[in-house]
Amino acid sequence: MPGMSQSKRVLVTGSAGRLGRAVVRELTARGHHVIGFDRVPDRNTIVGSIQDPELLGRAVDGVDCLIHLAATADDARFPRGEPPDDGDNFLSDLVPNNVVGVYHVLEAARKRKVPRVVLASTGQVIDGHLREGNVPVTVGVVPRPRYLYACTKVFLESIGQVYARHHGIAVLAVRLGWCPRQGQVEELRGNKLGQDVYLSPGDAGRFFAAAVEADSLPGYTLVYATSRHTHQLRYDLDQTRKLIGYEPRDRWPDGAEEFD
């Protein structure tokens, strides 16, 4: 339930990314002690890779909550081309960062006894339900991933369950709405589904702050996070409201200029 107000020590992986910057900004504004972890140097940031278990271990030492955002952000190509132009980035980028990397992150949390971990998944995990109009999509549906990137996030959700059950970590996995990458804002302007699952920087920051500040979390929980829908409700946010008290404030295109 929501309510934890005292300052917390929080490590944010992927802190220099479009989502990470919004999360760090909100947590800092609320008085939390935030440590960034990214390959890109920034203020109060440990520079390194999530594939470096020793550095991760030192980074998580003594934190109250670990927010894991670092990842290869998407499939390099979707849909795939025709042979011979049919390559992908699964082995080169997705597996090292989104599979091996999340293992190192959770191992660091286990070894250093981090009590709470928030894992960033994606709505691409249930893309099939969205495309067929089976909405609002609830947390109990069977995953229907979009492509290879989404498959790595199915792994993230699954390993989160394992570490919660076997190692006593409170793990919150969140299927995030669309936080557009640079150049994608124009694509969203004509995309009704995209506008409905849009997640603004402000709402992203408020969601993760609510996850940090919640008094308690079950061993493992899965939730959705978006801004307010414009046309049709696509994700069921009831679990999110009940668990951490998150209520979206923004609606597309609020805050979109930060992504462009």
C-alpha cells in the first residue's frame, strides 16, 4: 500500500536514458538519495555495464530499492527482412543486456540483500492481445509477445518471480506503456493505440516514485503503467492503483516534447 515517505537510497540502472532521466528527476525532487548506473557519465552516476557483476555488487550495496531500467530498447528490425537481409540483434544485443544483464542485476540484489527491486518490462509482452482488441488487458493474461525483444522481457518477468519466491526479494515487474524514443513522437501522432498506451515522463517518474515509497509489496507482483488513455482503455491499471496508489495525470501529448 502507498505511504512510505522517508528518504530512501535508490539505485537506478539505465539512469541516463529517456525514462531513467525522468525517474531520477522525480525521485530526487521527493528527497530520495538517487544513484545512477549507466554507461553514459552523468551527475551521481556510476559508469559501467550491467554485465559487470563486481561493479553492480558495489553499486547496490546498502540501497533500499533497485530500479532496473537498463536494456537494449527494442528489436533492431521488425518485421524481419527477406534473406539474405534478414538479420536480428538477438544474440549481439538483446541476450547480453536483457537476459544475462538482468541475471547479474538480480544476483547483485540477492547477494547484497536488497529488499525491493522494480523491473521494467514492456507492453510488447502482450502485444497480441492489444492487436486483437482484447482490452483492457489484465495482469493475468498469457503473454503474447510482439517479437524477440518482448521475449526477453518475458524472461525478465519470469526470473523476477524466481528471485522473489526463492530469495525473499520484493519484486515489482511493470509492463510499461510507450515511452517514445527519439524520432518516434511523430509516429505517435497518427497512432490511436500508441496514444492510449503512451507513458509521459511525468507519469513515469510518479509511477516509479510510488513503487519506491509504497509501505510494503508482496513477494512478486506484475502491474501496468501508462498515462491516461485518449481513445480507449488498453491496460488495466486496477492492480497498480491498489498496490502502490499510482494514478496517471497526463494524457498524450503531455510531455512528449521531452522525447523528441
